[in-house]
Amino acid sequence: MSYEMIALLMFASMALLLVTGQRVFAAIGFVAAGAALLLYGNGAIELPYNQVFKLFNWYAMLTLPMFIYMGYILAESGIAEDLYKMMHVWFGRVPGGLAIGTILVMVIISAMNGLSVAGMAIGATIALPEMLRRGYDKVLISGVVQGGSSLGILIPPSVVLVLYGMIARQPVSKLWFAGVFPGLLMAGLFILYILIRAKLNPKLAPPVPAEELSMPFMEKLALAKAGIIPFAIFIFMTGLFVFGITSLVESSAVGATCATLAAAVKGRFSWRLIRETSMKTLAVSCMFMWLILAALAFGSVFDGLGAVKAIESLFLTRWELSPWTIIIMMQLSFLLLGMFLDDTAMLVIVAPLYIPLVASLDLGFDNQLIWYGILYTITCQIAYITPPFGYNLFLMRSLAPKEITLVDIYRSIWPFAAIMALTIVLLMIFPQIALWLPEHMNVKG
């Protein structure tokens, strides 16, 4: 049997196991271990153990539980709700002001948490009911929450980019900096779209009554304090990192400590909060570790077959595809996979093939794997929010008020998916949107 056929059977077996409902890490790990035993004999039984040691030797792995903990404790302590109250007052007079405020809250939540699920949970449970009560169009605001939550895996500290960095063997610091401008660009385009829609059709986003916003300036300033804590944590944590005072892991510890102190300062610190946050952090961290371990095992077998070189030869030599055609094919495959899998599972499955392939392409600029990491995150998030089976669609329905139906959610997402696709096109035309900042920042670790 040829190596190409073995590689194809590995992918087919993995897909079959996933269809049966098996956990992603179990399906990938089982195929990796089974293929290793069949190909290399009993000696291959050590392969999974070797990957465990490789995983634990990655110092950057320590950042995952720290950032996940930081995001959970800030969300669970009610700081996100305070943020939304602040945006309600400060942007109430702007056309579509509450929707714009929701996007801005999502940007801050993204900088606190790094996971899209947290942003969606906060938006659906806090922002949606308030905007519905104010007469906002339910289709518009459903799209706002879903689009805004997509910023969570792009704006640092992005947990997904940490995962990509470890699998692709790229500096997490550069990936974070690469996500800053694309994330802010996408947020800006979302806000511009909301402003235009609200101007053209004010019924979609009625202004907040003036009497609710009429308060002394000092009271408004007091409300602004809600945004100081998360902003200060983010600036302090990333500032130490950017200026080389702390490493990436040390910065994550600073962020986790500051988040705990913030909860205490606001009088919301309790052992129940610590216990619940720690349990959630442990669950998510363990999930990521198992996924990375499975990816390493699968990748070592897959690469050992020479399958990556065979794919490169097929695309570039036999089919004579251009590098940009290959990139577009990859992005389309992410859209297809995203109908059935989450972003981390997609990365783990295709990393053994896509990452070496991208590195081998001549795209005309440096740091291609850093740039592709940003394309990957945005494309996966588009797949995550598009019908018929996008995971976030059903998560949104489970969190949203009952008056928002699944049909409303399906209708709401297309303008925001189009804006995200436009961001990808801009990144392809102008790679420096993602690469300028990491190329000009000299950081530690």
C-alpha cells in the first residue's frame, strides 16, 4: 500500500470516528496510536509517551490555564455586567449606540478572556435582553452578539492563538501582535455597519430616551470606572510583556493575579468564586492539553509517512496550482469543516498537513505561518457562525431570550460573516495588516 493511501485511510478513519460522536482527542489519538502500531510494530507503543514529554517541555503551555482563569474570574465576578452599564450610558445617544457599545464590550471581554464562548455568553445574557427591551431589531442584535463574540479568538490574549503557536512551533507573542490590527479592523467594520444601518433605518435601533441618559457628568464619570479595571489589567499585563520586563508565562501570571485582586477590590471575592472558576479552568485546560497531545501523536506518524511531501508534490508539481490557489482551497476546507467541528478540533486535524504546506509556499513575504494563523482564526470563526450547522448558531439559540428564534439567528449572521470575509481578503491583499506589528515589536519569550 502506498504512503498516500495510508495517509488517506488515516484521515478517513478519523472522520468516521468523529461522525460516531467520539471525543475529538480520542478519535485523533486512537488513529495515531493504531497507525503507529500497524506501521512500525510494538516499538511504536512509546510514541504517545514521547509526545507527553514533548508537551510538558513547552513552557508556553503554562499560559493556557492562567489566561482561561483570568477570563473566567473577571466574567464571574460581574465586571462584564458593569462594563455594559457604562456603555449603555456613554453611547446611548449615538445611532445604534447600544449595539455599538456591545461591540466595544466584546473587544474588552476579548482582551480579558481570549475565548469566543465567553463573549457570546455575556452578550446573550446581558446585552440581548436590554436591547430587546429598548425596541432594537432582534435580527440585527443577534448578529451583533455573534459577530462581536468572534473577536475573542483574535484579539490578544487569544487562547486559540496560543494553541496554534504550540502546534505550528511559532512564537505566541508574534501571533498575539499579529491579531491586534485585524481584530480592531474587524471591530471597526462591525461598528461602521451598525452606524450605517441605524442611520438608514432608525427603527432598527431606536435611541435611548433622553431622560434615562440625563445625569450629571460626575455620575457618568463614576460609571466609567467600570471600564478602568479590565483596561488597567490588560495594559499592565501586556505592557510588562511588550517592554521585555516579563516573559509570556510571567505576564499570564500577572494577569491572573490582577484579576483575582480586582474581584476582591469590588467586594466579589469568595471561596465559591475561586472554586467554580478553578473547576472551569481545569476542565478547559485539560481539554486543550488532550487535543494538543493527540495532534502531536497524529502529526508525528503522518509526517513520518512523508505524506506532507507527497501533498506538496501533488499540488505544486503535478497539478501546478499557484500558492494563492492552495491558500484559498485551505480556507474553503475550513469553512466546510466548521459546519461540524469547533476551531480547536479543526486545527488539530489539519495541522499536520496545512502548516508544513503553508511554510513551503512562496507567497512573497516573510512570517507566513504567523500570517496564516490569523487567517485560520478568522476563517474558522466564519465557519462557526454560518448555517446550517455552525456550532455558535445553536449555542446562541440556547443562550438567547425565547423571542429570538433560530431563523432570526440564521438571518442575522450574513452581514457579519461578509465583513469577516472582507477582512480575510484585505489580509491577503495587504499581509502587513497582520505582520507589521510583530515585525516591529521586540519582546521577551
